[in-house]
Amino acid sequence: MKKLLGLSCILLLGNLLVFSQVHQDDKNLNWRQKLKKANELLDRGSYYNAIDYYKEILKEKTGDPDIMFNLGMAYYGGRDYQSAEEIFKTVFDNDNKKWRKAEYYYALMAKMNGKYQEAFDAFKDFSKHFKSSGKEGQAMKKRVRNQYKGCELAMQMLADTSNIEVQHMSDNINALYTEFSPRLMGDSVLIFGSLKVDSIIVLDRQNRVMPKARLYESEKIGDVWTPAKEMQGPFNKTRDHTGNGAFSLDGKRFYYTQCSEDKGQDVSCDIYVSNYNNGKWSNPKKLNINDNKANDTHPWIGPYKNGDEVLYFSSNREGGNGGMDIWYSVIKNDGKDYDAPRNIGRRINTAGDEITPFFDNASGVLYFSSNGQINVGGFDIFKTKGSGRSWAKPINVGFPLNSPVDDMYYVQYNDGENGYLVSNRIGTIAPKSPTCCDDIWSFEQVIPPIFNIMGFVYEKGDTTKTPIDSATIQLFYAESNGVIDSAVSDLDTMYDFFRGTEFKNYRIEARKAGYTAGINTTSTVGLEVSDTLYVNLYLTPIRKFGEIILRNVYFDFDKAFIREDAKPSLDTIYNVLIENPNIKIELSSHTDSRGSKEYNRDLSQRRADSSRAYLIGRGINPERIVSVGYGEDSLLNNCADGVECTEIEHQLNRRTEFKVIGEIPNTIIEYDKSEIENVRKKKEEGILQGDEDLWEFGPDENTEEETPPPDNK
């Protein structure tokens, strides 16, 4: 027989959820008598009742470390990890030599409160000072090693959580106490076990009847689950607890667990089956594979060889590896015969507890929960592939399916896109501590949006929209100059940069001999739906680039130095040269008409040379800039010799201009188009496998953005 402990490893939460106050007659007991009663309650698993007594005793025995430690163990059993952590830390801090074991439980509680670094440090410190030997000592060392490895695993996994969203189900499903064993029947009916109670259960001398867990069902209409009702059929027609339902593969047999408890609240669980005949379920029968000296629970049915089925279940019968183990029995002749149960093997079962098996028929993966493997919490969900007694090493499914506390009863549907689990994580409906009780949570695979960037390269101003062939296209992050992808333009096919699920700002540049660069930007930041971003690029032929007037590169009268207010305009030339590494420019300077023509030509040359020197000082190759002084030969107004003009009018003629006069050889990187396409295909085959249906092709006529051409003079 096994006590109904504070975990759902047999059927449901039991004594953990039973509350009382210290009876009036017991208040007259001395502290030793109360302590005896408190210790009995703790041993029976009546944790919250034990807590009440320990608190009462500590009013007289303030700070007593033995009583404090037992209070911590009661909080731990009652799954109040926050209170337990505080108690164990206080005991250890007050005497870290005598109460070394309090450090272990403090570390365990810190872990279950998600404080993984603190827990890791405490486990390592405990391991360093732990000196026990023999079988128990070796087992403890292994347990501690698994715990700090679990902390390491948790910190690694938290940095790379999966794309799964876990949500607490509504109060039409979850109630004040505990819900467990969710199973989807068809597409819209959820069956589950529950201790449906709307107020705190108080068992005392007047009220000794424990409410019973029952099988319930709820139907999903639209996006809403209806209020749960007791499941139709003979399954709940018993004085015992019922739960953990599972169907045979053809749906004609229903397996479930039935648990009875005696006056001492010892519990005995067995697996029952009911057959569906002539439109109704038969009276349930206890399977002959149950062990009268053990608890058998958590049935699940999977396929086996030659059309047979296999029953997976949890049991603490003899021949196992520790507490609850996962066993299996082959079902033959449509449920008429059951082979003798066999242990599923040490690869899965540990010295701890392995419970709630679920076999996914589509993927051939077995899921189960364990507190004996290397865990990030208490009970963690694991998965493995195999059959019989031959299984691969179990893999922890990670966050957010697992949490720092207990996660069990994993089931999935629709190829793993959604499913259910049971957890006492923060967010459950709880009558006591935030983690006291188990609720049903749903999960859904959140498919991240997928992006690619596509477009054509055109000649600027070409109304025929004829694409330019063989231009080199490069993709950059907006804030950097490192090329992250390259392509070559084509007459018939858009360039294409696949970005997967990357959320970034991008810059795309196109270059070709005989043209200035075409540059555009786009972004996937903030996009929540898969999309193709169409970004066209426009190249300007060098022959059409024209002569650009920099209207703000002004000089003081009779001076050639660069004024501060002129530098931003010269920086514009710098940017053009950086964006177009293939072009060569003429930088020209002009004066007003005052002074002789010879002097003005010399002055303008000095001004052009000053502008060139500024750009060279910023790193531009001198070979790319020709400086020419035109003096007063090209006035922008009628302020010639002898014409009276204002200072502002004269200043308009003191200007700098530039124009593209040619190209620098070998400055455009020419790519082999076939080589780029081969690399792209290999990359996309690895990235896009299984995602082809997310792609949409074809240009969007409303997405073109064209920058107005520069002023031509």
C-alpha cells in the first residue's frame, strides 16, 4: 500500500489538500504531545494539518531547529516551496555544520522556485561537504549530482526556449483543487479527472468524509469549453476515486484508474476496463494484470506488432527500479488477453518515480514524466523512441512545457501542434500556496513567421520596367557594412534573399558597371505573419547622372578654407562616393564676378582643391577626384562685372559642384550567377524543408518605392 501523497503520481492530490485547524482539545496538550501528533500527521502525508501543529509548537519552542526542519518538510510535502525555502535556509544559516541536510533541501526548494544559480551553488557546496558512505551515501551523491546538473540544464534551456505557448485552461475545466489526466475524445470533447470542490476541504472530528475524484467531460464550442459535467457511463458509479481515462485504438474499450482508501488514508489503485457494446459501456472490470500489493495506474494504449496493442502503465510493484516505474503489457484478441507485465527498462525507469506515459502513434514517440532523471523541476516531461524494453536515451522536452515545479500527463494531438499537460506552476487555481495544486494547461506550437526579400533591378526613369540583367545585389543589416547574402539580377526572375524567422532591419544595394548604385531598405521587425517583402532597386546610368550643385558649400569672400556649414554638403559627396565605389568625379568650384578673371580662376582652383582635400582626408582615394576651378565663368545669376548685386546674390555664385566623369576599373565585384544559385539551393533545402507551403510568389504592384532623381543643372 502507498499513502496518497502530495503529487499526482497515483491519481490525484489527497491529504495535501485536506485542511484543519488545531482542535480546541489539542490546544490543551503540552508541546511534546503536540509534537508527537504533528510528526504523525507529517508521516501520514497530512502536510497542512502538520503545519498548523508545528506553528503552534513554535510559539513555545521558538527557533527550535528540529521543529523548524520538520516544518520545512511539511511545507515541502505540501508543495509550498517558497515557505519551505525560507525555513530550510534559516535552519542551515543558524548552524551550517550540524544542519548540512537543511542546505540540501534549501537548494532543492531554490531550484523549484526557479533560482537555478543559487540552487546550483548550494548543491555544489553540499556535495563538497557531504561525507556519508555506503549504499545510501552513494545514492545521495548521485541524487545531488543529478540536481546540480539539472540546474545547469535549466540555465542552458532557458536561453533557447521552444516556440510553444502554454496557457492555463478556463475555470470551466479547472477548479479550486486538482485536475489531472486530460484526454481528447474526437475533436472537441475533453475528458479529465478532477476533485471538483468549490471550497476548502476541512476534515475534522465532525467531518471525516473525503470528497471523491471523478471523471469529467467538457465540449469545445467555438473557442469556449463548456462547464465540465461528470462523464456519462458506469465509471463514476463507485465510492472510490476515479480518473486517468484512456481509450483503446479503436475506441471500443475505455481504461481508467480506480483508487480506494482506508481509514488511515492508505490508498490502493487498480486499472479497470469497460467495453462499448450495443451503444453503451459495460460494467467495468479490474484487469488481471493488477498487483494486489502495489498501485497500478496511468494507463495508455499504443500500437504493437501484428495488429496487437500495448498497455503502458505506472506501478510500484516488486521488480522495479525504485518508486513508480513504467511497465507494459501486450493486449491480444481485442482486449480479451493480456501478457504478463514487463518493466520498460532502466533506460527510462530510475530510482525515482516515472509516471503518466503517453505514446504518440503518429511519431512513435513515448512521453512520460520523471523525477529521477536530470530535471529542471520536480517531475519533468521526457520523450524517447523505441518499443518493448529497448528505448533510446530520454530527452528532456525543455521549457516552457517543463517548469521549475511538476509537469505531468503530457498528451499531444495534430502531429504535436497542440495538446495538454498538468502542472502546479504559478498560475494554477490554488486554495493555499501558489504551487500547491495541479491544473490542466493547454499548449500550442507557435509557428514563427517566415520572411524572404525579393525584387527586380530596374534603370531609374525607365517607364518600360525592363529589368536589368547581371547586376550584383548585396544584402546588409541596416547598421553594418558586412555582406550577409549576395545575388545576381535576372531579366525574368526576381532576386531572392531568404531570411527565415530573423527580425532585422536590412539594406539592399545593387551595382553594375556603367551605373551608380541603387540602394533601398526594408524590415521584418514587428511583423507577426509570414510574408514576402518585395523591394525593387533602381540604378542610374552614369551618362545620365548629370552635374550636381552642392548649394551649401559656400566660402567667405576671397577665402578658400572649408567653413563648418559647408562640411555637411561635402559629406553628401562622400556618401555618394562610398555608395558607388566605381565612379570617378569632377569636383568644381566657382567664384562670384568680383576681382579679375585670372585671380578668380586661381581662387576657385584653391577652393576646389580644399574640397578635394577634405574628402581625401575622410579616406577617399585621390584618384577618384579631379578638382577644377572655373572662376567666374559659370555664374548662376546676372551678377557679372559692373552689375550691382547684394552680398547674398554674389554668395550664390561662390559654390562647389560635382559630376560623374567616369568609372574606376575593377571596382565592382562580378559574381558567377550559377555558383550563387547553387549555394542558395543548398541553403534553402536545409532551411525550408517542410515549409514550402508558406511561400508566396509574385510582385506586389503597391509596394514599389522610388526616390526622386537629384536636381540636374
